[in-house]
Amino acid sequence: MLNLKKFLKYRDTRPEFDEIKEAGRVGLPCIVIDGEKIIFDVKEILTLL
């Protein structure tokens, strides 16, 4: 539950999610790095794993 709450805080307050919310999407998959950088591109996310 803690991770969901953290995600929702980012989604509801960060401008990176504005376009996603306007399109009626959730914003997943995404990864947040150091609380600063948010990546939505699945291919870029996979390179980090």
C-alpha cells in the first residue's frame, strides 16, 4: 500500500503526468529515479533493469 500511495502522490502532483491524466491513462509503467526523474518509455525502463 505504501508504494501505491507514493505513486499516487507523484501522479497527482508532478507535471510529467498531466498529459497522461488528460488522456485518461494511469501512468504505468513508469519508474521514478531518486524522486526526480520519471521515465515512461518501457524500452528505457528495461535498460535500467
